[in-house]
Amino acid sequence: MKRHNRAALAVAALALVIPVSGCASLLSPHQTAEYHYNGGDGASGTVGDVELRGLMLITDKSGSGPAQLFFTLINKGEDNAKVSIDVAGTSVSESVKAGDTFVQDPNSPETSAKEVITVDGLDAEPGDLVDVTVKSGSDEKTIQTQLLSDVLPYYKEYVPSESPSSVPSESADAAEGTGSVNG
């Protein structure tokens, strides 16, 4: 064999070995298929026919006060869904009609509930992950969401007060609730 043929054969063999080695595994579908990116604040997940988005808890920067719970439920099924969410002993139940969306964010124009949901007794500090159990029918899933704080200025308005007002506001009297809170 001539010298330049051997050199060409060695380069071709090297070109085949590199992609098969560990160097090419950075873009392997085995590693990227399992990764779930949350494209905004809060966690997401699917329980049965219901998608859960924007699941988050916001507290004060010390982490000593209660946390406000936020979430969006999207019923992708053909039947109505009863969804319960449990975090640190606080339970919330909502009914979502087939094809509808339920938004738990009292400050949002798209909100479905004007009532603030607060969670007391979290054994977590800002930045920690908190387990949230979500049930829809016979399906159940634990989703971890981060406990956020008002260190970021745009969260300041979402930090619940330690002592809720004993006088209901006019908007609270007029609001109709489809769900219930037990805490």
C-alpha cells in the first residue's frame, strides 16, 4: 500500500471513531429527552388530562412568613376534572370544565379566583424546592417547585401579609368561588 493511501485510511478511520466515542454524546437524545424546561417562573407537569403550569410559592425574603400559592390548570380532557393540590398541609380543590383553564392568581386579569391562597408552616427557605402533590381523578403526581421570595422587586406585591384582614373587601364579597381551600 502506498504511503498516501495509508494516511488517507488512517484519517478516515479517525473520522469514524470520534463521533462514536464519548465526545459526540453531548448532543445525545438520551440526555436531552429526559430534560423538561420550564419556560418561565414556576414548575409544570401533567396529571391525567390536566396540565399544571406556573406552579410557584412566593414568601418574604426571610422565609418566616406564609407563602402565596400560584398555579394554572388546563383541562385537556373531554370530561370535567376535579383537581386537588396539597402543599405542607394546605389543600386546594378546583373543578375545571373540559377544555377550560383555571388560573389561581388574584392579580391577573385572567384569574379564575379572587381569593389568595396562603400556605403556612413550610419547612423551607427561599430557593428551596417544595413538594406539591397534585391529584386528578385516580392520577397523582408530586411536583417540586421553588420557594421564591421578594428579593426580586416584581414579587413584592405577591408576598402575603402575616395577618389577613378580618374585614372582607367588596370584591371578595362579589367573587364567586368554584373551589375550596382547607388549611
